[in-house]
Amino acid sequence: MSTKDQKFSTKLIHAKTHVEEPFGSVNVPIYQVTTFNQQKNNRYDYSRSGNPTREALEHTVASLENGTYGFAFSSGMAAISSVLCLLKSGDEIIVSHDVYGGTFRAVTQLFTNFNIKAVFANTTDIKEVEKCITEKTKAILFETPSNPFLHVTDIKEIVRVAKEHDLFTIMDNTFMTPYLQQPLDKGVDIVVHSATKYLGGHSDVVAGVAITNSEEFAGKIGFVQNAFGAILSPNDSWLLLRGIKTLKVRLDQQQKSALELAQWLSDNSQVAEVYYPGLPSHPQHKLASEQASGYGAIISFKLKGEEVAKETLNHVVLSSVGVSLGAVESILTHPATMTHASMPLEDKEERGITGHLLRISVGLEDVEDLKEDLKQAFEKAEKAFSYK
């Protein structure tokens, strides 16, 4: 059976690593080395430039995204920043209006030092994207679903507009993973992930990956990876390879629980708004259903009082309170003070990232326990601060 004929769950376990293992190990060994003896080997010289364990991971993630070339970095931001190094002084890049705070920080505080300008646009409105294109525009960077409001962008439309204007596209696929959404198949040039999240899945490794089908882009990203040196270590590459194998079974259960929890939150009198693409009430529910094979396991919601939202964080028991997502344990986040803390207040307010907003990454706990935990947290928070 060829790799193309295999179902996704089989590919997760048996993805071709292209790394020869002389002893028949069922897992790729950790090549915890810095340098290689050139008298016995011509393939590797120094682990920044190439390492068998990292190379196995890079081939694996490329295969899962139906890509040709994969690159593993020391974090998701290292992956995004390395890809953004493809831009030059004087270039402009269109970025999703609703985007992860770390990405916002990089394009507004780091790459501006190199005279690269980010122009923010609501990428769910293709006409607005087109209006932002100038002769200096070189690329479009977008998330779908977005962080934190789970807005869904039409991937094919973004690709169409990009090709019409000779732009390249970069898409962050962290929330959906290659299991639920494969942007390269829809024409996206470069896909990036914070592999810390669902690909790793166990809150034990910080990593990022970039994948492309373009030989030209692969050559440029590979050069940046080697020159800049923000590579993933052999041990972390091995941890990520291990985590990837359970991606499907984890996400299947997490999505099932997320839909049920989103419906429960929608019916809860203490909740003002719920943002989840799996709900028919979501404005891009139809598009989400068409371009992906699932809705993910991230839910954002607003409570009816800012102080109540903050107080809720003090009373949850099952959910960890923190900035990450995609792990086996549920993680409750306060975007305004956590994931988007580096975003200026006026920018947060303009985007609706207020103190009322919470985001939950649904884990593998029993969904009834998660409901009960949130219920008791809401009730305790409400007692502390009455709704107006």
C-alpha cells in the first residue's frame, strides 16, 4: 500500500521518515549528538545543519500536510519568524486582524526594525484584503480559525487573490492540525504550526514547524533555518514524533467534548457569547464545514462581567489556567492578560479582546466533569461579583 492510499491514522504511525535505522527499531532513536565523523558519514556534519531525529520529524510533518519539505524549529514563533525572514526591507505583509498575540508582537515590534510593514485586515472579508494590497505587498499571513475569536477565513479565496497579485501565502494551521485541515492542498504556499500544541499534545515540548511544496521556498527556509539556527533539538524532535502518533484519537475525543461543551455554554445564563465554528450560530459555520473535516477543540466565550471572568480563573479545578492549548488536559486562558498581553490596550479593545473573554482548550477529561467544574466556578465567581 502506498502512503497516498493510507488513512490519516495509519500515516500518523507509519509516516516515512527517510532515516535509515540499522537495528530495526520501531521508533526513531534520539541522535543526541552535536557533530558527526566526516570519515564515516557524508550526509550529516553538524546538528544545527541536520540531525537524523529532527530530519525524521521534518519528513513526518511534511507527509501529514501533504507537503514535500518540512522544517522543525525551537518554537512556533521561531517557525513563523524564520518564514517572515523571506521578506525584505520595504516589503509589506497583510496579516489577519484577529491573530495570536505573539505573531502580532513579532510583526509590529520586531520586523518593523527591518522596515517590514504589517497591514492588518479582516481576512474573512476578501474585499477588505484586496483593498489592502499595494505595490509593496509581498505576502498574506493568516490564521483560520483565528486566535482568539475562531473566525474562519476562506482559504481558497485568499489563495486566489494572492495568486492574482503575485503574493505568497503563509497560513497558521495550529488550531486545526493537518488531521482536520490541509491548506497546501488548497494552494497555500507555506503552512506553519506551533507544534507545542496539538502535534505535541502533552505539554512537554516547545516546537514549531513549517511545511511547503515549493522547492524555491524550501531552499530559502532551509537557508534561514541553518543560518539563524533556531532548530529543534533531537530530544524534543523525538518527543514530538511520539506525540504525533496519538493526534487523531486525541482530537476525535476533544472535538466531541468541545461541541457538547460549546452547546452547554450557549445555554448558560452566565455566558454572553460563544465562539466555536461547530455551532450553527457561528457566522462562518458553513464555510468551516466545507473546508475542514472538523471544527477543532478550542472554544472562546464571553462572560457577562469582566471581574466575574477573572474570578472564574481562581475557581476552576480541572482546567489548568495558562497560555497554551492542544494538550490532553484542558487549559483555560484569559487572552487579554495572557496570550495577547503584549498587544496594546487600544488594539485589544478594537478587536474585542476584553477582560470578559475566556478561551478554553478542551482536553480529554470527561465532558460532564468539565461542565460541572465550570458551573461551580461561575457560581463562585458570581457570588464574589454580582452582574450589573
